[in-house]
Amino acid sequence: MNLKNGFITIPSRLFWWFESRLGFRKTLVPLATHPVPRGLGWWYVFGSANATLFFLQIATGISLALVYVPSTENAWETLRYLNEDVKLGWLLRAVHYWGAGVMSIMVMVHMSRVFLMAAFKYPRELTWLVGVGLILSTWGMVFTGQILRWDSDAYWAVGIGIAMAGRVPYIGPALVRLVLGGPMIGGDTLSRFFVLHVFVISGLILLLITVHLYLVLWLGISARPSQSKPVDPDTYHKEYEEQLKNGEPFFPNSGYKDLIFSALVIVVVLCIALIFGPKGPAKPPDPTWVHVEPRPDWQYRAIFALEALAPPYMDWWIMLIFPLVAIAILVLVPLAAPYGERRMNRRPVAVLSVVVIAFMFIALTWYGYRAPWSPHMYAWRSRAVPVDLVKKRSPTELEGACCFQNKQCRNCHALEGSGGKRGPDLTDVATRLNYDALVRQVVQGGGLMPAYGRQLSASEVEALVAFLRTLHTSDKPAAGEPAHFPG
Amino acid sequence: MSESQPDPNDQASEKKDEQEQPSSEELIDRRSLLGVLTRSAGTAIGLTTGIVATVASGLVVGVGLLAYICEPMFRGKQNGWADAGNIDDFRVHHTTLVNLMNPVRQPWDGAAGKIAIYVRRLAEQKFLVLNVNCTHLGCPVSWFPQSGLFMCPCHGGINHEDGSRAAGPPPRGLFHLKHRIVNHHLHVFLGHFPTLQEADTSSYEPEERFHYHP
């Protein structure tokens, strides 16, 4: 050993000490520099972004678990402690929450990109199937994660989940007890969801990522559809080999895009977390606090809206059959169309499906936020009847206005835009319904409205209808009685 | 078998082999053949034993763990009696929200061990005890004494004061709870989370129910 040059050659000697024992030049380097088709562009970065986000979630999740206690007695308090008493604890919680949100979107973007470019076709059908497992696991993590927040939203979300499970024929009640870990929502329930979130589904995701990556590396990155002929199993491999001959090494020629995009995603998550902060926890989860408005996280608002809007006879189909059908369709995609055209402009059904499903999801999610079907529980005593609607009214009509408030009509019906949205705004109701129709509607209800005939005395009905009959603007007359039919 | 013992027939068999052998590689003598057969048999027995042992021990552990995880499935409905208070604390024709400790809770449940019920006194000795869970998907319903309606915040289910369904998605009225009056106290039989298949603890049968099974 030459001591005079010893210092300069330390990095080189260190490198070779490791390399002679690891052998990366023969294993990882060829893997990283494997050829990919040219001209891929930036459309292929979403998969690695998902992996980056998942590892961000693992890192923040581990950090959270250092403080969070998954017990029904203490969970809420430890989250409050993290929010307020731990330095930057709120940011840690925020990164974990918004990271989950961005990952939920990114997995759907990645799946849409793969679907639209028909990269699920031969020989990549298995890759797609593993991907379906990954997206289902991701949504499982979202659900179990929001339960772990263990606030009033989480507690009742468990109730809703098991009410659905209870509808499964024959095994429903047993399933309920399996999920709850007992007869009722309790400490055993939170423990089960903690184990699912931290160990079981996480482990499954890690396993599936490994298989997914193996398949991606073994089968190679699919070329752009514009550069590829329709998939024919007899000629595909030869065509792909030809494309690879003119290809470029994945790293660094194409891989730098993955690095940039993943870093960008992390920065975006950090920025959103800094601006919007963590979610909750909302009110502490006390089963005796019944005046709550449970709401799921945004990822599940679409299903929330669907369940509220569907007529009762469809409930069973939506809760139990629809998820199975959706998963079956996802699984069947590569099996139903493994060969053929890959270009988007030759696959109108595929493109339309993505557009329609995306639009439905966004529309239902937005509707899940508006939630017009939920009565505004405090409107009857916090929103006064607009002044112009009680001016120059007779005593009976004023009594009717009091009735309108006291009997919680305001919870579902707005006046001049304020109040519940479950029923129609009644500011102009007299132009639509005449006296008989008003009495019938109040007494018999129908649709979303209960039959108030049971809840009101005859004089209360009289006063209420008298008030409602005054609800029209001066330029529009009140609806009149129909003429008697001739004969 | 000793390796060093020379084969007495060596020279003779060698001469015969030189004339008969079709290829030189596949020639084997009895000793080697027996050796190969023994080792093959040994490997086969070993492999079979190994596979059987692994599968058996795996099954024992796996089935055991699965039984442990699924054990709650095989319990029946669990409920217990809880004291809801003196009956004189309830006014006739009034509905009250009562907070109780769930009789089937775990010691470490904390606040989750609490449970709420609606109690309506119908007459001197007649009560109606309702679960707070909406029968649609289990959200807690709020009681409005002014209009005599229960309203659910989640999907807008509405029930009358006797628990029967008034409007919205719920397929039936609120769940009823078994109760009795003991020593001037109202005792309620409750505990498990009610679902449509395992609902009331009383023998109440709701008159209307949407038939949603195809």
C-alpha cells in the first residue's frame, strides 16, 4: 500500500471494496440500463411516482406510529397532541393525509394511462392484474387510514361499513362480528383496522409492487401506441426486439424523467400540506353524541352520494353487487381484449369509457360534498324566516310561518335560498301548488318528504297552508283552483 | 461395501464390455447402480417427508391463526341488560336520549364502551325503546320533539315518533330493544351493533320492509 497516494485513492478503494462483494455491475447496472423504445415522452412516469408516494407514506406512517396510540381511549388525544404539542407534528399529519390523497389520484391516472395506451395487452396482462390488486389495496389503505383517525367521522364510518357488510346474505352478521372483532364497535375494532392498515395491506402492497416491478422489468416498457402495430402474439416479440434495437438505455436517458416527476410530486405534496394542514381530528368519537354529521374522506364521497341518491330497492345492488361487478370488469379488461389495436383514435369505446367514468366520479364526488339530501339539522332555529315573507301577513299566516320553523320544515326546505336543500325551495311554492295541492303535500308527503299529517293538528295544517299560499311574488299570481270538468 | 476390494471379475467383464457397449458414458456396474438407487430412494423419501412436514406444520399454524382471527364470527348475538334509570324520570309521551355503558364492552374500550338509546314512555308502565342507529346504514338519528320526527344526517332517512319509517332510504323503521321494568327501573337488553339481518333484541316485527332481494 502506497501511503503517499493512500488518501486520494480512498474513494476508489471504497468503491471496489463494495463492488467486489455486491456485484452490481453484473446485476443492477444492466437492469437499470436495459433498453427501452425511443420517444416515450413523459407519459410513463406515473408508476414510479406511485412507488415514491407509497414510500413517503411508509416514512410518515412510521413517524406517526411513534406517537399515535391505537386505543379507543387514547387515539384522539394522541392526534391532538401531534397537532398542537409536537413540533411540526401537524405537518407530519398533513403530509400523510395529503400524500394519501395525491396517491389516490396518481394510481387512477396511472391506470388510465395504461388503459388508454392499451399497455395491458399481450404480454402484459398479468402486470395489469397485479395493478388491479394494487389499486384495490390503495383504496383499502385509504379506508382503514381514515378509521385510524378515530374521530366522530371515523367511528360512524365503521358503522356504515359494517351496516353494508351486514346486508350480505347469510354470512352478514358473522362478517359484521369479524370486522368489529366483537359484538360492537370497540377497542378490538380499532386494533383490527390498525393491523390491517399498518401490517396486512401495507405488506400486500409491498409484495405486489415487487411482482409488478419484476414483470415490468422482464417484459420491458411498452412502446407508444403510435409507434406500434396492433398486438399479434405471433409477431409481437420480434417487433418489440426491433424497437429495442433502436432503443436507448432506461437510465439515464429515460429514467431522469421519473426522478424529476417523483421529486416534483413530493414537492407538491409538501406544498399542499403546508397550505392546507392536517385533517382533523374532528369531534372525539363518543357513541352518545348523536348530533353529528358523519362524512367520509373525499375518496369515498362518490359512493356516499350514490347511496343517498339511489332508490331503496337499488341499495342492495349498489352496496354488494356493484363493487364486485366493477372489480370483475377491471380484471377482465386484459382477458377480453388481449390483442389488437392500441392507438386511442382507433379505440373509441375505451376512450369514452375513461371520459364517462372520470366525469361520473367527479360529478358524484362534488355532489357528495353538496349533500343536498341531508337535512340541515339546525336550520329550523338558526335561520329566521326572511322578513319580506312575514310582512303584512294575517295572524293565521304568521302562525303558519312559526309552524314552518318549529316543525323543522326549514331543515329540508329553503326560503330565499337559505335552509335545507332536501326539498324544493318554497319561496315561490304558491305559484306551483294551489290550496288543495298544498294540503295534500303537507298531509301525505311523498318521495323524500314524510307524511306530516301525523305530526300536525288540523289547525296547524290550516295555518301552515295559509302561510304557504302567500309565498309568491307580486308579479306572479298564486295558483288557482282548476275549473270543474264538464259533465 | 468396501471400496478397496478389487472386483474378481474385473478383467473378464471389461473385455466383454469393450465388445458390447453402445456408448461409453452410460455404463454402470451393480455397485454404482445400487448406490444411485439408494440415494434416489433416499432423496425421494426425504423430499416427501419434507413436503408433508412443511405442509402439515403450515396448516396447523395457518388454520390456528385463521381460527383466532375469525373467532368473533362464530360468536352468536351478544347482549346484556343495562339499567336506563328510574321510570319516574321519563315523562309520558316524551322521548329521551339515554346514555348507558354497553354491557358487552371490553375494559379498554374507553368512550367506545358507551351506547345511546331513545326511550319513549307511552303510558305508566309502557315504554318504547329504540336504537339510535338509522336502519339504512347505521348513522345516529336526531330526535326533534317539536315535529315528532327522527332525522338522519347521512342520507336523509326520516322516522316517526314510534320509530316507523316516514321517508328516505331506510328500508324499515328504527330497531326496537327488549326492555323490562324491574324495581321501578327500566332495564334494556342491548349491546350488539344492529344490522338488518340481526336487528332488534325484542320480538318486534316491522310491518313494512322493502323487499330488495332479487
